[in-house]
Amino acid sequence: MQKRILLGGAAIVTLVVAMACVSEGMSEQAMNSDYAAEGMAPMFEVDPFWPKPLPNHWLMGATIGVDVDSHDNIWLVHRNTPDQFAARTEIGLAQDPPLSECCQPGPPVLAFDQDGNLIQSWGGPGTETGDYVWPGSNHGLTVDAMDNVWIGGNGRTEAGTDRHILKFTADGQFLAQFGSPGQGLDNATTDHFGMVAKVFVSDADSEVYVADGYAHQRVVVIDQSTGEFKRMWSAYGNEPTNERPERYEPGETPPQQFRTPVHCAEMANDGLVYVCDRPSNRISIFQKDGTFVSEHIIAPATLSQGSTWDLDFSPDEAQTWMYLADGQNMKVYVIRRETMEVVYSFGDGGRQPGLFFAVHSIAVDSHGNIYTTETYEGTRIQKFRFMGMGPAPSGDTGPAWPADRRRIGS
């Protein structure tokens, strides 16, 4: 998600935005787009040559987090442990002795500029300084307005199951660990987490919204500096309990508690918080204090892992559009945020550019471009260039290829 710093006053905000457009190179297309135009929708086209190949024969494992910093650089986190790769056929260079010239896992945190050049790479097991424990299975990445990097986890190390989140500078220097691994499970606890899926940082409020997560079933809000627990809630703003809802059934009355995983908690500019209850195919909307506003079921026939994996918003100040990643159905939904109407979707299952294998995370830059990551065997990041507003299609449009090769309609 692109970061904004509002200084107060309409004239000052206008000036700051105008300067940012020049200094950061915001595309003319994004600046001039009327995101609220009647009968129109944002259109996208995959960039098959972004990012550029990694150096040092590096490979990416399952990519399970992406965000955009204040300079429009794109950050991702992937799983680089040996169990994510086939030793003999994928990472022969990493074997002892080496089996081949290629390849080896790259560091788990990678950052790219707008042209796809690698500009940062760091982190992973074995890089700890003794002040923190790298997650056994890192999960989710967020960059705050100061370009600090936050990482969750849903795995296990010798220290125990991941019950913590980490904060680093942009160059990988450790800043903080909140929570600690190896703790027990209790949705009422106020000193650790339950396998965190992702965080959102509200710099204006100095608060962090934690999607907690793969073992707990709640949203937790903590102080950005100290990690102090401030408030928490589950579905409908209810107090979190340890009661586990039954498996999702299409047409059900939604449960009073979230299912696991609670996969995202993202705040829009207007202060509404959107929570991904992934197995329930549910997006729940709250005020910042946890007051329930509304809920919306997306692709209600979806079973197994569910349809609501991650979301982000269009870069206009009103954030007219929401983009929702659905890793079970292998697509991205384009949703009008005010009504939560799914206008159309793009993508499908497959290995070619513009197709997906378990699209996991999603982020938007200030130009309106979308970035997605893919978990399991997907192991990649893709860029979908914002092509401006066009007549709104409907249904599944297939891969976001050039117009003369695009499939419109189901």
C-alpha cells in the first residue's frame, strides 16, 4: 500500500501531492484518472518482464507478503529455507558439495525499484543477532511510513511456535520484537500472538493492526512503539474467545467468531478497517475501535482455503476501488469499495504471466499498479500495470493480457 503523510490544510495537502507526483514520477495516467467515473473501472495489463532476474543464481520460494514503501519501491518476503525447494533439481548450488552451477535460495526480504532492479536483500534464519528469533515460516510483510519493515510468522523453530512479529529498518537492522515464540494459545492473551498473518501500521495513530491469525482468531491493535496491547476483537466486534466455529458451509449464518486464518486487517483512508476472514469468504468492516459496520461474502461457493486472502485500495484519496486476492479461485477481484460490488475479476489458474498459482498477497503503488505474490509452488511476484479507466467489464475476464489477446466475459 502506498504511504501518505498528510500535513493538514487543503492547500498544503494539494501542494504536497503535486510535489510528490513530480518527485516520485507518478504516472500522468494515474494523476488524470477519474476513478469514480460512471460506468468505468480500472484496467490492468501484466508486465511479463518485471522484475528483472535475480543475481547470484537466487531463487524465490513461496512468496507470502508484498508492500510498497514511501518511494514506490516494492518489497516482498518469501520462504527461503531448504524445505521450500527440491534439493537436487532446484537448489543444486546450495548442496554440500554443490551439484551444479545453479541455483540457491535468495534472502527472504527483497526490494525492487519501479524498473524491477533489486535494491535490497536481507534476513532469514542464521542472520539473527541474538535479540530476536526469525520466524519459522515468515508470513506477511508491511512497510510503514518511515520505511521500517514488519514481518509476521506462522511456523515453528527450536524456540517454539511463532507467536511474535518483527520490525527492521529498510537495510535490515533489527528494531523490535513484539511477542515471543513458544507461548500457549489463548485468544484473551495480551502479551503474545497466535501465528500472525499480516500487520497494518497506522502511522497517524501510532498503532499497529495485527491479523492474528493462524492459531488465534482475532484482530489485535498494539502501540507502534512499545507493542502494548490496546484492544482486540473478533467477528461483529465480539470479544475473542477460544471457541472454534464449525467448517464453512455455503449459505450458512456467519459465525460470531472469525475462523482461522484471519488473513488481513487493512485500514482505508477514511478509517474503516477491512478484515479478511479467509475460510469464511468474508470481509468484515469495522471502525477503528472495533465497532462492527458490515460484512460481505465473496465467492460464497468457495470451500477449503476460502476466497478472501488479502486486499488493497486504489491510490485516489477516496480509494474508490478495492482489489482482493483470492488464492483458492486464482484471481483478483476489482470491487467498488462504497458498495462492495464485485465489478469484475482478472486472472485464472496457470503458470503463464497474468495467471496465478495461489495468489496470496497484493499491494498497490501510487501509480495505480498492482503487485501480487503467489504461495506454494507459485513462488513469484507479478506486476499489473494500471492502464487507466475503461468501460467496466463484468464477470471473469481471464488473464490481464494486452487488449487484442484478452478474454472478456466468462
